[in-house]
Amino acid sequence: MKSVVVGFGGALPQKCIKNDELPASLNTSDEWISQRTGIKQRYVIDEGETTSTLATKAAKDALAWLERLPVIILFQQPLAWFRKI
């Protein structure tokens, strides 16, 4: 028996925080962050979202590629890795 990747899926949390929205207490700026890291925005989990809800969305996205093929779904991160800001 062989395995073949025939589709993939992904999901991001709904809440997006741009550099200029970060608290002033961090004593940094959008320009400083962008120049050193290239990061312009980040996505964070909000109320009611977990890695499980994101994994479910990603799995549904992956299944949209398929018709009636057997599927194995792999989860990458445990719930404890995401912390709410």
C-alpha cells in the first residue's frame, strides 16, 4: 500500500494584530520590528478558538480537495502551545 498527498489545508486564527497595534509598554515600533524580523502582523487565538478548532477548519479545507479517497489527518501542535494575548 502506498500513500499520496492529494490535498492540503490550513487555517489561521481570526484575530490579526499588526505591529502598530502592539501595546506602547513594549517600547518598540513597527519599523524596528519590520527591519529586524520582517514581521508585519501576527495571528493570535481569540475567545472560543483553540488549536482543535483551527485543525478542524484546516482538515475541512484539505477534504475539499478530495472526492471519496481515504484520508489521514495529522495534528502538529498541542493545545498548550497557543497562549491568548
